[in-house]
Amino acid sequence: MGKLLTFGAALAFVAFLFNASGAAASEQTTILDQAAATIGHMKSDAAFGPARNMMPNAKGVLVIPRLVKGGFIFGAEGGSGVLMKKNGATWSAPAFYTLGSASFGLQAGLQQAEIVMLIMSDRALDAITRSEFKLGAGAGITMVTLSAGAQAATSPNLSGDIIVWTSGTGLYGGLTLEGSVVKARDDWNRTYYGKSVQVSDILNNRVTPPSPNPVGPQLQQLATN
């Protein structure tokens, strides 16, 4: 019972972090602009260099431009972002996603991070788009982390279903993604597209975005350079 109450408090803390910035319809556009900026930051990071030549083979990309982790008795991390699928030589319309988890222990501090997940296999993309997907939990999905400040070590051959680039600052020594849940934000997708839409329809270009997507050109440049 105590653990459930603590977990509920952690989730409430994540919700507070989201709501503190003011939830509005324009948030989707803001997230897209921030995601485009995050791709720009990743391009200039030497840690991303070894993975640059993998971009043409990526099946999709999930960008979380602002993940916040903080707490005292408990820790919580969460953030919203955008998922895009590679369709031939172009990128799909954006589908909005959330990433969140809760951890427990005597922690103090606050960390903000940018995260980009290069989805390198069909099974990983299917897992993320099918339902709630728990990172590091079964399904045979392997993850490799690029940035030096992250928890996992960099693989010399970068062989994995998901290649994670992350950049973060704060009082926490590292960023733990193990056990985090990735889930579509149906409410945001509905608000952005003006109707209820399926993630599969978004990623297969069966719906039209209401405005230009600034993330697409950044990804296109990465995939062709």
C-alpha cells in the first residue's frame, strides 16, 4: 500500500511538472520547435559522431526535447516528445508521445535532459507504436547509449534496436531510462490534427499536419549527410 501511495505521488509530481508550464493547444507546436532544436544539438555533439552514418538506415526517431527528473523522498522523470517514421526517402508526420517513470530512494536535485532515440529495427518501431512500451523490459529489444554522461556504456559497434543519444545537466549523476514507459499522447494528437487519429495513420502519412513540421528537414539533413 505504501509503495502504491509513493508511486502515485511520483506520478502526481510528473503531472505537476507538465502542468506547471501551462497545457495549451500551442504546446504541440512548441514541442516540435524544441525537438528540431534538440536534433541540432545532437548534430554538434561529438558523442553522436559514431552514429551519424546509421541515420539512413533508421526506421524511426523519437525525440524528447525536455525530460525532467527531480524529487526529494522520491524521484520522477517525464517529458513529452515526437515520434516520426522513415518512409522511403522522407519522414512521416509527427506523432506526439510521452516518456515517464518513477523511482524511489533518498534522492535530491533536479535534472533536465534532451533525448533522441534512433529506432533501428522494425520490431522496436512496432513495439513503440503498438501500445505502452517499457524500455529494457523483455521483447528482446536492445538499447545502446551514446552520451558519456548517461548510465549505459557506449557499444563499440553500436549494434542495437534503439540507439539513445542523451544530453543532460543537474545534480543527478546520470539518467536512468531503464523501466521508463513510452506511450502515445492521444489527446495531443487529437488536438494537433483536429480529430481522433491513430498513430499508424500519422506515421504512414494518411493524415496531413496542420502546419509545417520543423523536425523533418533536420532529420532529412542528418540522413543524407
